[in-house]
Amino acid sequence: MNIIDTHAHIYLAEFDSDRSLMLERAGKEGVKKIIMPAIDSSTHFAMLRTEDENTISCLSMMGVHPCSIKADFEKELKIARDHFKKRSFVAVGEIGLDFYWDLTYTEEQYQAFDQQIEWALNFDMPIVIHSRDSIDECIKVVSSHQNGKLKGVFHCFTGNERQARQIIDLDFYLGIGGVLTFKNSGLDTVIKDVDLKHLVLETDAPYLAPVPFRGKRNECSYIKLVAKKLADIKNTALQEVEDITTANAEKLFAL
Ligand SMILES: [Zn+2]
């Protein structure tokens, strides 16, 4: 048993009362590493503290989430950039475009996304992309920067077959989480014909808990439910899903 949760916000307040127990449960389900996406300066220190305090390997990304891109986005970018001067991180993330919540800062979101992709290219680091109501736009931005060296993952992929194909053609991974277990998500049909070598597993905890915990707080141990569902869909052994997706994550994040 050796699973990597490639996307979990375990440093958020939702886990303040039972973080170490939650991590213990994850360890029992075979979760060996957890990769933590940054959001913005309001939670960077909680993330770095979680990395320091826990024995299970919790590794930080650094970056500014598209929902945190507002009028003061240049200040936020500078804070994230300064963290990169102090130490190394596993990825630039999570970054991207979110056109679901608010369209006020669309132009700023594009600027911040472009700039953070340039950091990743300069640092030779992968990017972790958040796209909501914006997959095609994110694919376009990644295409415009892809010089053969850009690597990363479309986290919480929920797109269609065409978008999956375009992302794979860009040499990017698809991050698969709890949505795969949702009835009528249609993601099972899309993923059925995608080779496991293009997929990594994630929870996005505390969000998007898989069935039967849908709507409740998500946690890293539930990644097993996603892995099982993926094994069912691909008609293969759970061990195979774990082995391949873990190897993919190790390669992508240089673990
Ligand atoms: Zn996230």
C-alpha cells in the first residue's frame, strides 16, 4: 500500500481539532505522502507549520489561488515569490483560472496565471492547475507556454473526452478525486479509455468528499474510495491503480 494524495488542504481550520488523528487514519489506508496546495498569504504559514509538525510526509506547494487574485494581486504574488527565495517547494500551485465564483478580476487572473507559469519554467517545477468553468481557457494558456519543458496536473479534472485528450497531448496529468464517485458526473465514461499513466489521485480535502461521504468533510483516507472506483472503471486490480498513479506522482513532483 503506497498512495500519494496529490492535492489536500489539510492545513485548513477544518482539521484543527483532529489533524493528527486524521493523518493516522490516512496512514492506515496506505497514504504515504500528501501534497499541499497553497491558497494565499492568509494560510501560507499554517501550511508550512503542518509540513514541519507531522511525521507523515506533507509537502508544500507555493503559489496564489485564482480565487485569491483581487485588486492587490501583485502584493500576493510578491509574497509567494519571496517564499521561493527562502526554500524549495514541490510545485507552483495551485494556480489557474476560476470563472465560477467571480468575473471581476478575470484579466488579473490571466496575468497571475501567466506569471506563475513563468516561475515554474524558471525553477523547473511542475504546476498544479485549478480550473473552474475555465478548462478550455486553461488549456489555451498552458499551450501558449508549453515549450516542451512545462509539466503539471489539471487538478480535480471534470472535463470531457476532448479536453482530456488535449491535456494529455500537452504532456499534463489529470488529477482524479471524489467527483469520480458521484452519480451522473459522467467522469467515469470520460476516464474509462484514458490510460492510467496519465492520472494522479487526489482528495482536495476538506472539499469534494467521495460517496458515501459526499457533502461531508473530506479527508485523506478517503482517497482509497477514489482508487477503488478507478479500479472498477478500468476493470483492473486496486494494486495496479495504486502502483501506477503513485509512480506518476513521484515522477511529476520528483519525490
Ligand atoms: Zn485545492
